[in-house]
Amino acid sequence: MASETPAKRPRSGKDVPYNLVYWPGIPGRGEHIRLALEQAAADYTDTAFTEGGVNEVLELVQGKAPDDGVNPPPCAPPILKHGDLVISQTPNILLYLGPRLGLVPDTDEDPDALYRIHGLALTALDGLSNEPHDCHHPIASGLYYEDQKVESKRKSEDYVKNRLPKFLSYFERVLGSKASGDGPWLYGGVLTYADLVLFQCVDGIKFMFPKAMAKLEGERGHARVFALHKAVVEQPKIKAYLQSPRRQKYSNGIYRYYEELDIEP
């Protein structure tokens, strides 16, 4: 029998600041969320830069946070708190933020845009974020890179020669389609959160596989993809963010540089 007590509804109005919960010291998957918040000049806090912020991450992912009776406990960061709402998973958070931050077209004008844009973001996260992570952890994420170097080399060779060009070519095709519209953006001629996701993925891979990306960029077969990357950099709010201390350096996160994995396609 259904409970007669109505479920508590999350309060998450526009005047409520966002709180990003993520590990300090690495851009990681939280960077996609930061870019969206920065582009929208949103009011937000970030546990990566708050004193004791890592304790909030651990409290949530280790099941030590009080059960509020509404939000399921999250498995891992990034986690977004907005009022009484607590949600996790990078694409899920972007799906929530996109309409609220003006990073998708108005639903009255294009009611299906959100799903098209989200599909592009998911594809970028799959092929240009998750797969690069597996290049340095192909056997198990719980093992150190040094414990799987041989397998990492094989994985990276396949990724750089086959998978990376495939995904760049796909987004080149998207950018050349009529749905892309005018200008450098993936959909409808306007910057959306999918563009920010693709930017971050390309930027990270440029750090991780500089030889491969330099060669692919020089061949001009993916000119639109690299033009999008440059166009995002030139967005005033993003440019200011990238030059600020809030933009953390790549280190031991998703995108890592190992000389022995710096392979040309």
C-alpha cells in the first residue's frame, strides 16, 4: 500500500547556489561540471577548494552521510548538491544543469534539443574520456599503472591508432552536418554543454597523447573539432577560468602523460 505521506520535494530554485562535490587535486570528471558552471557564471562552491572538502566527498561515498529519506546515497563523485537535491554521475548532472544554465536551446523553440545534445555529450564521454582512462588502467582500476604497463602500452596503441581517430572523425561529421548550424558548435549554431564536454575531452587527450593529437591536427582531417576546441578557449568566461587557479593541472586523473604511451597514430 502506498504511503499517504507525500515524498519530500527537493527545493532547488534559481537563487540556490550549487555545490560541486569532487576530489581535490585533479580536474577529473568534475571538470565537465565546472566548465558548465563557469560558462554560465553560476553561483557555486567546490569541495576541491574548500577546507575539509575531501571529508564531504568521503562522507558521501562511504555511506556516512545521514539518510535524508529522499536522495539515494551516491556511489562516487562528481556529486552535485542543489538545495535538497543530491545527484551524481557526470552526464546526469549535465542533463540537470543544461536547461537551468542556458546551455541548451529553449524547449519551447526546440523541445527535442536536450536529448540530441545529451547524446553527443554521452558519446564524447564514452570514447574520449572513459576509453583514455582505460589506456593507463586496462586491467583493473584498483591496480597501479606500474602493475599493468605492458597491457597499457597495447591498449594505448590500439586507442591512438583506431579508436581516437574514429571518435574525432565522428565529431567532425557532426560539425559538418546541417544540424550543427552556423559556426563552430555541435548543435543548432549555439554553444551547449556538449561543446564544453568535447572541449575538455580534446584538451585532456592533447595532454595525454600530444604526439598523436599534433599529427591528427596537422593532417587537417579533423579541422572542425580542433576549431571547436579553440573557440571554447576564446569564450570570455572560459578563458578567464582557464587562466585562474580554479583550473587544476592534469596529473594523475583521467588524462595522464606517460612518455612510453606517447604514441603516434
